[in-house]
Amino acid sequence: MVLFTLKRATAVLAIGALGFIQAWAQAQTKNWKDRAEYDLVQQLTKEQNPQTKIGLLKQWAEKYPNSDFKEDRYTTMIQTYQAAGNAAEMLATTKAMLNDFPKSVTGLYYLNLLTISMNNTAPDALDAGAKAGKAMLDLMDETFSPAKKPAQMTEDQWKKERSNFEAIAYKTLGWVALQKQQYEDAEKNFIEVLKRTPGDAQVSAWAGTSVIRQKKLEKQGEALYHIARAAYFDGQGAFPQQVRDQLRANFEKNYVNFHGDKGGMEQVIEQVKANPIPPEGFKIESKDEILIKQEEELKKTNPMLALWISIKRELSGDNSAAYFENTLKHAAIPGGVEVGGTKVEKLRGKVVTLKPATNPKEIVLGISSAEMSEVTLRFETPLRGKVEPGTELEFAGAPVEFTPDPFNLVFDVEAKDLVGWPAPAPAAKKGPSKKAPAKKK
């Protein structure tokens, strides 16, 4: 398992292994039990091998279970298990620490980080993570009270430290909610993270996922914004270039599929580079919304497209499954339905892809736009030949399958109901056969 690189928990709250001797010496309320304890810890701080250091820490705990430095010992043990790459023991030690010191922000810090890095989605692990996130937030006023601010830190630095810890807690709460399919809660928590740590590309990606899974058409623009942020942000906290390239391709494809073309996409990209959260009033208008505004005019100028808009609007609504099952499935579409005084005998779209590329059994078309993959035409017998993307075809058929995300309506179509596919070239005529001359005897 790959662990997160766990950042230091600040000198005030989690004393690092290399510096705890000096810090302890300055602590007026903490004392060594005897010289032997002091010597053991001196030996411990000089040790570089994590396994050997773990042995010394266990020896210290056995000989001095009630040491004044017990909480600090837990911290050092957690950090040493981290250096050894042992996440399971990190978690066990963190839980033991919180059992003895329930208000330990250091323990809560590590439990929050481990909840995500160990990727344990068992119900008890998720509940423990959520509890740790809430507990950390509950302790913020007490831990970061003005009276506890170190003299060497400015007010802004002290506030920034608090903000970092809050971001960790909200990140855990968001991740747990995402695993529990509580997508609105996940989105809210991820937004709180981005307010505090705007350079966290992973959280932007998670925020986009949590919005997409809410399946609310009116919020898909926000989902695209978060995915674009994860794809185009290149500061500290950005994804590796290979991941960003994949996210960019995903964003651009889904932007076109949603909006209908690349119009306005560059403006969105510039916005996400500067702001981790969609600004007030941000909206990417869907191709369907654009067409719906034009629907009355389209009934006169393009009855076929007006009909398709009405079908797609119903399939994008809350009752889409019932509409498909009760109205569309196995029906003859368009079936000569009258729109604006005109009978629509066939739907019309442009080829996006053929499956396979030659002699296809399936054709993916865009009806609202040439770049949108909206319908799939399925044939019992492969068509002969091929056409280029963008070729316009007309068809009628029977819808048999529907998926809302990504949107796609599958039609069973007979070749005779397809217009625009090139006729196969006639077979070459064979000339009269010539008999070979008989052999002379």
C-alpha cells in the first residue's frame, strides 16, 4: 500500500522525533522518571534505523508506561511506523493514543489522514474516520485559542495553522460521505477544503465526482468546473502531468457532450486556473437548454429537432425511467408524429462513430449536435461499407435501451429504414469462362 506523505503536525501540536529532547527539557510540567529514562531516550533519538527505533520505543513504554512524555512517545511511534511503511501499526498506535488522550489533536490528525490513505471502506472504518473529522473540528476553538498562540507566530500564521487542520478534517468527512454515497454532504465538505487549501487537485476531482453522482442536470456545469480545475491547475498540489492530460481529455469530451460544442470552454479553463470554486452565478448552459429556448421556433423551422428535444427533455427528467418503459420502449419512433403541422417520419443525425469502423453493426449519432453521442443505431445484420464521421443519416426504429449517464438511447433499426448510407458497389461481372484446350494425344 502507498501511504500519503503525512505532513508535520506543527511543532506546537506534534513534537518531531528529532527535536523532542530539547522541547521536553523546556517543559516545566514534564520530568524524567530517572536518569535511565533520559539515557534511553537519548539513545532513541540518535537511532536512524526505523525497526531498531521501534524496539527502543517499545522498551521505553514497557519500562515507563506512565512517563510524563507518554503522549509525545505515541507521536514518535506513529512517525517511526510511518518511516517503516507500516500503515497498520500506525493506525493501531493512533487508536491507542486517542484512547489515552481523547483530545489529542496529533492523534486525530493522523487518524484523519490514515482514513483516506488506507482506503478502508468497511462501515466501522468509515464511521471512525467521520468521528475523527468531527472531533478535530470540535477542538479547533480550544486548540487555537488566542491565549495558546506561540509568541514567535503572527496572527495570520496561527490562523493558517488552524485552517490547515480544518481542511484535513473536512477532507476526511467529504471522502467518507463519498464512500457512503452521501453525495451532497461530500460536495459541501470538499468545498470547505478548497476554501482552505485551494491547491488540492485531488479534492477538486472528488468534488466533481460528488456533483456528477447527484445526477442533477442543473448542477452538471459545476461538476465540469471541478473536473476542469483538477485538470488544468498546475501549482503545488496538482496532479502529475499524465493524470492531468487524461482529465483534460475527459473534461473536453464531456463539455462538448453537455454544451454541444467547444464554445465558452476556454473561458471556463481560464476561470478554473484562478479559482478553485465556481463563482456565484456560474453556469454552463447545456445544448438542451439552448435548444429548448428555441423550441417554439424549431417547431416551424425544424420539426424533427423539436421532436427530439421534447423526447430528450423527458428522458432527462425525474421520471425518465418510467417515460422510457411506458412510452418509448419498442415503439415506432418517430412514427409520423405531427410537430408544428408537419409529420416527422424519420430522425436525423450525424455520425460520431461506427462499431466496427467498417461493416458496422452499430452507429453512434449526434442529433442535437454533430459532436454529441446521443443515440446508437443497432442492426441485426452488419451494414456493408463505411462512412466518415459527420455524415448525415436519417432513420426510424424502436428504442430498446436507455442509459441516462452518459445519455444514450439505443434503437433497433432495419437497414431499409436508414437513409444516407451508401449503396454497396455492385459485384464485378464475370466474363465467359474459357475452357482450356484439350491436350493432344
